[in-house]
Amino acid sequence: MLKILGRATSSNVMKVLWACAELGLEFEREDIGGKYGRNETPEFMAMNPNGLVPVIIDNGFVNWESNACVRYLAAKHDTHGLYPKDIQIRAIADRWMDWQVTSVSPAMIPVFRGMVRTIPKDRDMAAIEDGRVILSAKMSIINKTLSDQRFMAGKNFTMGDIPLGIAAWRWFNMPIKREEYPHLERWVDALSQRPGYQQHIMKPLI
């Protein structure tokens, strides 16, 4: 059986959990990282020298990097379009997955950690606001993209919706100022109808 190593509150682990739900995959998960620790043990570092979650183990095959794990599972098990057969649509999905890592995540981290994982008296509100402005600009790009299509890679849900769908949930649920992005909101409403999103993503932020 597929094994997932990583705490369920990690946004990167959430990607893999949601993908498994979409693919109908059974798995075992072990809490590692964050308050659970054990991500810097020799055994874990032998699997992922970065000491980060998630790590997946699939019949002895070890993989890490969250988006790589989603791609691997989707490519292996998909029957409903999560891993698009059309190479151009797949390239678009890949592009948005990579953009989440390179552009959205760096903007999200100072805002999320500042507003969710830092007590009020210790918050650097100037740094949080700087990050919020940058993050809002990224959300604006998603909103514009969704102005004439249902999902990130076009008319159908794909793996390209997973990383940004998690980021969007955090955007809408952090106690911050938010600009009006109706297409982004419509998309999150659509994602919220998916059982995997309900089970693994739609949770209080901690």
C-alpha cells in the first residue's frame, strides 16, 4: 500500500492527500515534521536529504517534492483527466503547479506564518502587509485566468488545480484584507464541492 510520510497540516502534504482522494487511492500516512519531528533522523534523511515532507513510498519506490509526488501518482493511476492526455493541456497544468512553488508560496509564507502561526504580540505587521500585497497580486493573476475558463488548465479539473486550490483556501481563510476576486471565489466554490477538497483542505488553519 502507498505510504505517505508527513503531517496532514502541511500544505505540501495536503497536495498528495487530495490527489489520492481524486484518484481513489488507499494509503497509510505517518505524522512527520512540524511538532511531530522525526524529519531529520538518519532514516528519513536517507529518503529525502532535504528533511522535508511529504515523502511517498510506493512499493519500495521513494519520491519527494510535493508536486512531483502528485504528478507521479496522477500519471500512474489517473483515469479521469487529473493527468491530462493532451500534452498542451498537461503543460499548462504543469506550468501552474510550478508557478505555485516559485511565485505563490514565497508570497504566502510570511503572511500565513505571521497571521496563523505567530501570536499577535510577536507579529511583524509591516512584513505581513508587504507579503499580503504581493500575494494579492498573485491571486489577481489566478482570478484573471479564471475569468474565461472553469479551471486552471481549461474546462476540466486537473492536477494543475491542486497546489493553487490549497493556496486559495488559505487566502480566503486567513484574517487579512482581501480584494474582490469573483472568479477566484467561484473556482474555490467549485473546488469545495469535491470530496477530496472537503476532506483534506477545508479545515481550520493551524
